[in-house]
Amino acid sequence: MKLSRRLFLKSSAGASAAFAGFAPVWSHASVSVGDWQVDTLSDGNLVLPGAMVTGDLPADEVASILSKHGLASDQFTPDCNITLMRNGTDTVLFDVGAGANFQSSAGQLWEALDTLGVYPEDVTHVVFTHAHPDHLWGVLDDFDEPMFMNARHMIGSTELAYWLDPATVDTISPERQAFAAGALRYLTAIEGQLETFDDGAEVLGGITAREFGGHTPGHMIFDLAQSDQRIVVVGDVIGNHHLAFARPDWVSGSDQDQAAGVASRVRLIEGLAAEDAALIGYHLPYPGIGKAVRDGGGFSFVPA
Ligand SMILES: [Zn+2]
């Protein structure tokens, strides 16, 4: 599967399309936003116990929604889609995948970059949505040196302060203690290269950060807009293509603050649907590009 994905990425890279208004037309894993090229790269996938996502949700309704997607509730294997933006000057990664030390099914970013002829030293900016292992741990190489040695590394100030706080590992719930220890270790290792930004900041020309907390305390999404075209990198505010769209008002076990997670998810999906905005979801089916559309009382993810 990896091979075909690589070939697919290679063949679709550089595809061009015409646009009208805020309506990017995409060629699978490669999207144009104005004259920027935006690609999604697969870091592989995660393997999660179903209960981690579904928690105490009503089992019958969960099964009904999942069955529409051909899924069962015992285990999920969500893809991990990393966004790459190139504009001829900057080479920007949104999150960097899991690296070698999280799950063996993930951590393939550098191979995916290689298929596009992009090398770690070419990356000018690494911008984080949040500091969970599947988004952060790829920031170091096998020698614990920064993988993207020439890049500016940028993270939301709320997110950074939370994970660098030595008290976090003791106050977070037991099942998340490994996340906290990992975040502290990886963020400390790159601390000298880290810059922070806040809600509403333009982290780079045309790329605006917006804080949607809940999944983690300072989770950020990124609005990429250029020449009247637009796509939104939503990270893990929308954690899957099934329950999160059908019932954004349901709590998700993957959100650290579940009530805040619901509020962020509802606000984001309603906004994206109302604006007919294209989105890239980190854990939506590869390549993770599509739109949120109203569907009955909830929403559906419509892939590009
Ligand atoms: Zn994630």
C-alpha cells in the first residue's frame, strides 16, 4: 500500500486546476490554493482500541453510524495525514508524524517526503497543531537530533506552556501520562528552536492560527488563504470521519477536556459547512481532504 501511495502522490504532484472564489479544486493528495501547492502526506496509521474513542456513548447508535462506514467499534485504524505547503520560497509542514517510537504502523513521513523530492533540510517551517505523540514525535531523528535542522518550529503558546509544565505529568489522567512525558521530552529537545504564537496570529503570510482547545489545552487549526482560495488544516479537532461528523455533539474519549472538545468540534464543523470551506483532517481517510456538509441532524465528511 505504501508503494502505491507513493506512486500516486508522485503522479498527482504538480497537477493544476482552475478555481472560482473560495473553492479549491483538488487532485487527490495535491491541492492548489492560489499559487501554493498543498500536499497531504501519509505518516501511516494508528491502531486504537475502540473504547478509547467511543467511551460511554450509546452502543446501538454508535454501531449504526459505524456500520454505514463499514466499521466495527472494537478497533480503529485512523490514517495520519500530514499537510505540506510549498509556495516556491517556504516549505511548511503542519505536524511531523509519530517518528520511530510510538506505533510501528506510523512514522513514515520522511519516506513520503522523499517521493516528492523534499528532504528534511529543505523544510523551512514546522507548525504544530498540538503536542500528541502522533503529531510531534517525528520531530527528532534516530539520534535524537532535530529531523528538520533548518526549520523554524512553531507551536501555540498555551499548548507549549501546558506540556512544558513539570506538574502536567502528575495532574494529567493516568492513561495520558506517557503522552505528557513524551511531549516534555520532545519539546525540551527542540526548545531552542521553538517559537510560539497565539490565537489569531498569522504564523506565515496567509496562514492564520485559530485556537480550538479541548482535544488538548491549546490545540490550533490553520486557515490557509491565498488569492481568494482557502483550505483549513483542522488537526484533531475533528478526529474521525464517522462519529465526529454524524454527532459532533457527542463527547470523544480522545479529547482531554471532553466538554471543550465538543464545543470546539461543533463550532468548527458548523463554520466549515456554512462557509463551504475545504478542510484537511489529520485522521480522516487518506488523503484527508474534503468538506463538511449538513446531513440530517448532523454532518457528513465528503472527500474531495
Ligand atoms: Zn492525532
